[in-house]
Amino acid sequence: MLGRLQKRIGTGRKLAKVETQIGLLRRVLAAILVVLAVAAILLTIEQVRALGAGILASAGLMSVVVGLAVQTPLSNVFAGMQVAFTDSIRVGDTIVVEGERGSVEEITLSYVVVLLLDGRRMILPSTYFTTTPFENWSRRSTEISGNVVLELKWNAPVDYLRKRTTELLESSDLWDGRSNSLVVTDAVGGLQTVTIYLSARNAGDLWDLRNMVREKLPATPPCRSGPRSWCHRAQPNGIRAPRSAG
């Protein structure tokens, strides 16, 4: 079935949406079939049918007890359906939850599995995504923009850095060609802050692209070691999180 759908709608965002919704529908139908099968089996037992009247008589009390017992599980189930069919996240989306970045690996009726950058898996209840704000970096498109911040000495050759940045980006397959800008965003105490704006096809490529620029740009001529060098230091903590494409 998924093979035929892939031929009809192609790959990418639409296919991910359909796969997510079909996977959830399969789980819902499986749960319904199990309940109906158990009910059918029980109804074939004479003793169970005889208890039916007593069970119905106490249905009011039982509904209260059962309602309290399954309140959280049911809320997770309905939240899982809401997540899948409102398209807030899809399998493969890059998201940020609890300060951690990762990709959505699995969406079930009651929980969502997020694969983090270091290989760990964060398992969150479905209600988390309907009640808590989170970032989805690939909601409309996987394309994403970000920046690299470098702190350099006052005599850093900005024009050369701008030219060198363009050369680095154009020589890399990671750059998608949308954003390329180098500007001085601050100058205090003999230092100037240079911000480089760039873009990539997805969050993974952007991560690698920023690392490449951060490593190669200050390490190329005319940047030389020594007291007269304009290369002060790169700011590892000054690399801000990528912003959404736009």
C-alpha cells in the first residue's frame, strides 16, 4: 500500500505525513479489533452473559471508576491522534524538546520517540506535544538558516573574510545557495563581532556547514599566529541555534 502511495505522491513531506497517519490508524484499528474479539469471546460464555444484568445495573458506578482509572491513558491516546492528524509533527521531523534537538523516530497512540543527536532516545507522552511549546525546524520545509558568530581583533580584514566565506560556501555541497552574508554586528574593546549568515537543505547539513566555516575561516591566510595576528578567538558558545528558514 505504501509503495503505491509513494508512486502517486512521491517522497518527502507528503509521504511522511501519510505514513504517520497510516501507522496510527493501524494501531487504532488493531486496538478496536482486540476489544471486539475479547467481547465476542466473553459473550459465548453462559456465566458471563448471566452477569450482564448485574454489570449493567452497576454501570453508573463503574463508569466513574473506569473514567478515573483511564483518564491519563485515554488523554494520551486522543493526543496521539491529534498529533498525527493535525500534522504538528511527522516522522523524520527535526524538533527541539526539553532543550534537546533530535528527529521524530516514531509516533504511537500514547507516546512519541525522539532520536537525539548523541543516539539517545527521548520518549515523551503524546500529551506533551499538545500542551507544551516545542520547536519544529522542518514544519513546512527542511530548508533552514542559521549563523556563525566569531569574535576577532579590530584589524581583521572584513572584506577578505567576506570573500573567503563565499569561497568556502561555494566549495561545499552542504550549502544550498540561499543565504550568504557576513556583517560586523558589534565592536567593543578592540574586538569586533562578525556574524555569518548561511543556509542549508536540512538541520544536519547546517550543523556540519557551521562547523566547517567555524574551523576553516579563521585558520586560513592572511590569519597568522603571533601577537600581531587579527585572529582573536572563535566563540564556541557564541554559535546561536539555527533560525527557521525564511
